[in-house]
Amino acid sequence: MDLTRRSVLIAAAAAAATAVAVNSHEAAAEGTEMSSGSWHPKRAHLMTRWSRDVSPDNVWPQYPRPQLVRHRWLNLNGLWNYQITDKNQANIPGNHAGQIMVPFGIESAMSGVMKPLLPHQRLWYQREINIPSAWEGQRVLLHFGAVDWEATIYINGQHIGSHRGGYDAFSFDITKHVKAGARHTIVVSVWDPTDTWWQPHGKQTLHPGGCSYTATSGIWQTVWLEPVPPSHIEKLKMIPDLEKGVLRLEVIGRIDCKPMVVEAVARRDGAAVAHRTAPIGESMTPVIRDNLVKFFKARSAWMSSELELELENPRLWSPDDPFLYDLTVYLKDENGNVIDTVDSYFGMRSLKVGHDSMGNTRAMLNGKPMLMPGSLDQGFWPDGVYTAPTDDALRFDIETERRLGFNTVRKHVKVEMQRWYYWADKLGLMVFQDMPTGDDGNPWTDRPTSPEAAAQWETEVRNHIEQLGNHPSVICWIMFNEAFGGFDYVRNARWAKHLDPSRFVDESSGFPWHGVGDVRDCHGGVAAKFKHQFGITSEDGGWGLRAPGHTWPHAWTYHSYDPTTGKGMNFAAAQNRDKSLQIPAVDPASKAWMTREVCGLFHNFIFNTNGSAQSGDFYCQIVDVETECDGLLSYDRAVWKVQPEAIHAAIQKAWAHARKQCPELTV
């Protein structure tokens, strides 16, 4: 299907799911005395305009997994009961403190609670569900987009399982615990040590200030139920191969030990352009199947099938033309009957380290050296903390990057929900993806904190690479940020490259460096030239202005405007001398100053790139985050502190100059 048709189908699925979710909310209200009319968000220091669009019956209604879409699902976002107990309480609480809006962390205003969860406490969620009668004979999967950090699941009081990891998606097959047409109780308990332990937590802290911010505990991405056939597709792995003009596709499924076939159809602008079928479970010969089924009595097995979709003159994905092919994958029985269907999409693009005609080491996109003007994006929200209020809010951030003339973003020590990457794919924004860290290791000795900490970090990172690996927008994995919990830098960079050779690997953003990976990454300044690594500055700038009424209390910044001279000043040093000093406010003069500074940063980067060999420069940062006031936009995304069109024009002008010397450069 083309982009329009896919959008229509996803929207239709979301609308249908919302209707089902509304019904389930009504059923829950009847059985547990939950009333959506009594819920309202708390009031944070700042609220975004999108918070007004959120209600218990209309909270994140979109299907959460755009690259593996099914159109039958039950959205469990909305009101749940909650309770906070001692961490060591093992029994499900018999009473509740109130209602919490899922999927917003308990610390957020949008949750309706806005309380910190302390390390000695446990957070309990509870709600009732009705399994539709139409799901009879199907497997029932319970999906969580993300829960921070350790989640334990119960159905009707029975322990189902646990998961550790604050950013990766996970699922449970709850078929044997539920019955179609019946009512059931889901309970989720969460323990989150935030920044008091070694687990990956990014910039979250119990004591916000400086460059660390309010924590997110508990469910912070969509929760949903999904019926699937006993034999069904579980995941897809897509790798574009431009040299062969094919998409290499691996279809992974769980099948009931019978001969089956997968069929894949790629479409361009609505017309089928590639079609391929292949057996799944080809290794299961009749002899093996007899042994497995008749002797061992196996009922199902994990199987995969690899095939190639040949694309004649493929249209390539790039920021200038973020074209996405539509993909439908069918699982069929030996008679050709369709058992399961999923819709997806992919982009055809290649990445490698190469050299331009002037001998500079470059990041190459689709065989051409590219320049990457961009920004740092931490993914925080004043009202939702880790969770954007709506899908439109997510899209706004991506559109803002493109409006400024940026083609790349560094997603900073946070992994987003899948729909953020969907918008990056669709709108043409390349992503350098940081891996969240905690106190996992000691970078001065290069040793992990403990074997458990190292194993957990690696497990989570492998999940991130696997779960984000189909997005064409994601072009680089950043293993560590500076010296935050880093360990075994060389080993970790090497296994990541082995796991995903189709993308760049950055061993550490800023420092320390050990000479491995594809990127030499500075924070400020310009990286020295290297033959096997391209250079970027992934944190640069740091100018700030205050937007009265749109700035967090007690804000700070590194550099700001001096109204007495009309020039910049070291505001951090000035504020250290006078704690009462406030950051100068946005007005026409200060806005013009900050615009000139940012324009100059990107002009210098691109204008001088043929001599410096610098391939990327990232302004720090796209929006303010709590007290850190160096954004191009205010934290609530309401006030521009620069003129975006001027920055866009400066980038284009400098690029035109750079191409006179090196015509193959692309931005």
C-alpha cells in the first residue's frame, strides 16, 4: 500500500481500537467504580498545548508498532487504579490510592498523580479487561511498549512473569490465563531505583537540577492486547542491499509444526513492485517433523524464513526524499490459505564510511558523502516527562528539526516509542541513537560495576538494536555518552558492529576514545582527521534565553545575551557570582543575537568542512529541559528563541559554498 493508504489503515485501526478501548473502560468502570469524569491532570510548572487533547478515552489511541501492524487489538491506555507500598510487599494490595493515567509515568502531571516513586517503594497498577468473544481460538498477547524499570505481571492474581529494562518493549502470551468473553484483572507491580543503582536510567534523577531531570517510573508507553492465530508472524528483520537492488527480509514466526509458506509483497505508490514466497521451517523435514510432533509431542516451534525482494531501480530513502515502500507479509498454510497478515514499510538506503573527492573521511549515504547539521534531543516534556502528550506532539518535534534545516538528530540517552522513529522515517530525519546508561561501569578502569550490571546493560542494548533495526532513519548507535557508566568500550563497540554492520557505531560521544568504531565524536571543537573514522561534534553551542511564563523556575544556561553590550556573555560564571541573576529574556534584540550565534555555528561547520573534514555538528539543544535553558525553543514548545527560517537559510548558503569545492557533498 502507498503512504496514504497505510496512513488510512493505521488511523482506522487506531479508531477501531479506541472504540474497543472505550468499551473496556466502561466495563472497568462498572466493575471497579472507576470514573473517567473524576480524572484530571495535575498542574506542572509548564503544560504543553497538546495536553488539552488528552482524556481517559482518547489517550495515545494510535497503534504503537508501525512496522508490524495488525488491525485487531485492544488499547489498554487510560485509567488504571494504583497504589504505592513498601518495595518488599509481595501481596497484591487490596485497596487503591486513586487512579493513574497510562501511559504516563507517575511523576508526570499527565498521570494525574505527579508523585516521585522512591527506591524503597513499589508501584502497583490494576485494571479489569474483557476479552472479546471474537478472540475465541486465538493466542492472546499482552504487550508493553516500555515500563521503567522492573515490572512484574499478574492475571487474576496469578504471577505471569517479570521484565527488567526501562526502554525496551516486551510481551507475554497470556492465552492460558484468560478466556474469550470473560472478565479478568491485570496487575502490574513496578520497582524503579532511578539513579540510586546501576541500571540504565539516562538523565533521570530523584534530585532534578543541572543536566539531570525528573524521573519516569512505571508504565510510560502504550499497553495493549492483541489476538494472533496459533501460528503467527512474530517479527520482521529488514536490511536493504543497494548493491544487489534487494531488500533482505527475514520473517520470524511461531508455527504449529506444519509445512507453511511466507509471502511478501512490496508496493510503491500503491502498485506491487516486488513479490516473493518462501517456505518457513524448511529445516523441519518430514522425518524431523514426525520426531518432533509424534514422539516429542511438540505443539509449536519458533521458525524463520529468509527471502529477497528484488526492486528494479529502487527509489532511495534520504532526508531530501524520505520515500518508504509499503510491505505486506502473509503466513499461509500448505493449501495457500492466509493464516496471519502484518503490514509494514521499509526504506532503501546504504551507509558506509568513505572518502570524498578531496580525500576527507566522510559518512556516506547512498554512496555520497553527506553533511549532518542537527541538534541534541533529550525527549523530555514538561507535562508528560518521558511521554509526549500526543502523537501530534511527537511529530511537532521532528517537523521542528526539519524546519530549521537540520537533517539529523542525536537522541540523547533515551530510547523513544516506535512512533517517534516512524515520524523520523516519514519526514526524513536521520538519527544518532544514544544507548541509555546508568552506573554500569567505571570508565577510568574500563571495568563494569558488576557482572550483573554488564549483562543487564548488554541485554537492554541488544534489544534496542533489534527493536529499532528496521527504521531507515536510525543511522548510528552511540554506545556511551562521555564517561557515564562506560566500560569495555572496545568490546562493546565491536559486538554492536558485528550485530548490525549496516549502521555506524560510535564507541563514545565526547570521550573517552579508544580508536574503534566509525565515528570520532567531539563535544565542542572539531575532531582531528582520521582515515577510518568520520568526525562530528555531537554537542555544540549552548546559548540560552529566558521565555517569561514559558521557562522552568531557577533556570540556568552556559552563555547568554548581555543587553548592555549587545553581545554574548558567560552566563554560568556570572550566575555563580550572583545567584539572583536571571537569564535575559527573549526580545527582538536578544532573539536576533541568538539567531546570529546559531547561524554562525552551522555556517562555520559547513563553510569550512572541506578543510576540517567535519561531517556533523549538533546544537545543544532543540528545546529547554527543566532548568537547562539552552533550547532553540522553550520547554513547552511555545516560544521560539531564534528565527528558524534564518538558520535554515544559513545552512543552505554555506552548503552551496561547500559544494563548489566538493560537488558530491549532500546535506
